[in-house]
Amino acid sequence: MNRAPIGVYDSGFGGLTVLRELRRALPDAEFVYLGDAGRAPYGGRDAEVILGLAEQCVERLFSEGCRVVVVACHTVSSVALRHLQARYAGPQRERAVLGVTIPAAELAVEHASTRGGRIALVATARTVASGTFTTECHKLAPVEVIERAAPLLAPLVEEGWEDTDIAHLAVRRYVAGLDASVVVLGCTHFPLLRGAFEAALDCPVLDPAPFVAGRLVDWLARHPEFSVSEGPPRFLSTGDPDAFAAHGSRFLGAPVAGVQHVAETAGRLEPAARVVPRGQVVRA
Amino acid sequence: MNRAPIGVYDSGFGGLTVLRELRRALPDAEFVYLGDAGRAPYGGRDAEVILGLAEQCVERLFSEGCRVVVVACHTVSSVALRHLQARYAGPQRERAVLGVTIPAAELAVEHASTRGGRIALVATARTVASGTFTTECHKLAPVEVIERAAPLLAPLVEEGWEDTDIAHLAVRRYVAGLDASVVVLGCTHFPLLRGAFEAALDCPVLDPAPFVAGRLVDWLARHPEFSVSEGPPRFLSTGDPDAFAAHGSRFLGAPVAGVQHVAETAGRLEPAARVVPRGQVVRA
């Protein structure tokens, strides 16, 4: 099989914190990142809606030539991963869709089994409603797990307010009374709030992204049929490409350039100029 | 024509602050309120997406027997009102769709012409991108208008944090340096933050909702063909009906009971039990 880039899919900017770790682990690999910023946030959406959005995004990444897609978003990984795998993996294993929930659970359980105590996941409302992280932890060990929803944190980071008093107060409010021996950042936006989490908590705070990257390296070694092409990263966004370029570097820790806008056309995401209409919009 | 209830449509809970004023102005009238909380927030969405959501919501209110629908949401009023009017008003004027942008502009211009100075609208990103409020003000008078986006405030109120330090700090941050003689609350969520706005500003803060209610009373007097039925209010939500009942009373200033869940089925909103799936969702 030909070499192909690795797709990375997220509801917005947040997954760039995962891409940062993937690039550290695989510095020569070519990545195509798709952020669904025009339709974010996903965290409060119904599961069925998320499945539909995820299908479009993953299909776009396959159209870009990717054969492996990493779903960086915990919300999508928690509710839609099995669906995406069943729909797209194919009988010849010509495509693969990987998520972040199982690596996050492995990391947390590894930590709990060496130090004991209770694991807490802080995540979006939809991730928490799914209970998938707890289910995956319990497949590994009989650990105690709490999941807590923090719906405002991802929008707050998207707004660029991660270093404000507001961010610190919001994190403190969400983790108040959380009795845990380790807290897992269960949303790709939260690594930008790591300082606020550490200031508000007495226990270790884990970002699963480096562990996710290590797991991908292992997986690629076990699956040589998915050989990876080399090249600079490419970026696609359903939202404003200029905003993506401007804010994205905070998440990636490196400049973000040449963002391609994609928009929904007849149920598919296709490259399109971004049009922001002024005034009333009247459609036939 | 038969008497009919008045429909009130909003992206979530916020429009209940408008319904509160409508009920004050028309205490015997029957209202049907539809909050699209399951698909909110609208404020960062593309205009085309908002048109599609608005069509479904307005059609549901017509199916509930309404002949007049008040679009309480400033985001929908700013981008989709003309579309909804063109699509649904009908040649025999058997239906009507009314918005909040023109009343808000009338109120602001009236204020500016007696006191002078610059009008500021604080609203969602989509409302500000449309520029519709400024356009409507300029149709009335050559006033100076600034529009400022405050994307986090509606989610913050939906979270129930309107009385926290976080709310005060967020409002202060958004209105910093706003040089205006009057500030208009251009989102139905913001009346719950009125105290924070007044604390952060030296100028009057206007909630258009009472003026919108007065305008509806005038409109009904001029259009006796739209006679209004009497009865207690009914509530529909695309989100969690229990959350709607629990949080809604803060916005309505009165108990909210008997919320009917509606869900998208084949492009229409239909009454449906609310199902929150646990774990992974796999669709055929």
C-alpha cells in the first residue's frame, strides 16, 4: 500500500494539543488536521448529532488521502468511535479510526494501580453522560472513577481566556470538592488550563495526549500496512480559517499556516471559500 | 379566523426573559414557547445552519396551532427573520413572524435622540457579524452605533453562573473601553446579567424585552385577524425537559412545568421521549 498522511479530527482547536504530541512522537510524519470549529462546541450536543458531524469529518480526511484517522476529541471518542470504526474500517483493514478514551483509561488505571485511590475525569457534558471512560477503566481494573462535567471550559479556552482570573475561578468552581487521587484532563482544550487545574487541586493532573501519541507509535509498529507519508502538516477548518491560524498556534505550540476552509455541501464537507454574510440571509 | 396561541421561539432558555414581558403585557394570552436548548448555542454558528434550525422551530410552533411567532432570539432575528417571513407569512397573511431587532433599534434610537451620544449593542458573535442592528438604527436616524460580541455570556448564563464573580469579571472584560451613552442588551440571556452590566458601566443599560412586548400589543391591535386564545403557557424544548423546568423559572420569573421534549426526525421537530444514550452509539 502507498504511504498516506495521518488524519487528526477534533471539534475545534483543542485537538491541536494532541497533534503537538503526535508531531513530537513522529516528527517526520505528515498530518492532516480537521477542526470542526464552525459547528463547535460538540460537548452539549445530542449523540445522534455528533455521529452525523463525525461521519462528515472523517470522510473528509479519507478524501484528503488519510488511511488512519485519530479522533482527538474525547466527546466524539466517547460516543461515536465504535460507529466510525464499524462504518469505515472496511473488511480489508484498508482504513483505521483510533480514539483517545482507551489510552486515557489505560493511563489513569496505570496511575491508580501504583498509587491507589480514586480517578476523576473532568470533561464535557456529553463525554460524562456517555460514561465510556468509566466503562473502559473498569475493563482494566476494579478502580473507583468519578466523572465531572465542566461545560464552560472548552468555550472559555476557544475565547482565548485561558490565562485570566476567570479561567482560574471557573476551574476552581468545577473541581470544588472533587475527592480524587488523580485528575485526568478529559477534553483536548484543558491542557491550556493545566496551570489552573494544578493550582486548584492537591493531586496530580494528567494530560493523556503524550500517552495517546505513544500508543499511536506502538500501533503503527504493529500495523506496518499503514505506512505513513512525510511532509509538513495541513490544516482544514469548518470555521474562520484566519481565526484558526491566529488561535491555533497557542494549541499547537508552533505556527499554523495555510488553513483550508471546508463547508457542508449536500451532506459532505468540501473545500469552499468562507462567506460571512452581512445582514439578513434569505434562501430560496 | 379562530383564536390561536402566540408562539415564542428562542435558541434556549434566554427567550423566557422575553416571554416574561409578553405575559405581563398580555396576561390572558396563551403562549407556546419553544427553546432549542438541545442545539444551542446559536451565537457562533454559520448563518445557513441557523436558517435550517429556525425553519424547523417555527414550523413546530405552527404545528402547535400558533399563527403568530415571535422570534425572541436576537441571533435568529438578525440573520433569519426576512427568510422566515418570506417563507411562512403566506399570501393571505394567515401567519406572521415577528422579531426583536427592529424594536431594539427603535428603543435605542429613541434613547439616543433624547440624550445624544453613541449606542452600543452587546450581543453574540453572529448577531454582531450580521450588522443588522446597526442597519436598522440607521434607517431611523443618523446615530453612531458600535456592536460588540460577547460569546461566552450566553453559555455562562445557561450554566446558571449569572450571580458569580466569574459573570461579573466576564462582563467587565467584554465592556472594557466601550465608549457609549447607552448599552443595549442584544441577547435574551443578558437580562440575567443586568446587575453585572450596570456595575461595569457608567451609562444606562437597556433590556429591549418590555419594549418588544409593547410593540406586540400594538401590532395585535392593528391586526385583529390574529386574535389570540387564552390559556396557561406551554413549553417545548429540544434539550433536557427536566433541566428546562429547573432552570427556566430563573428566566421566566415564574414556575415552568410540563415541558414537552421535541426532537429532530427526518428534518422536522416532533414530540419524542428524550433518550440520553450511555456508552458508544452505533447506527446502522
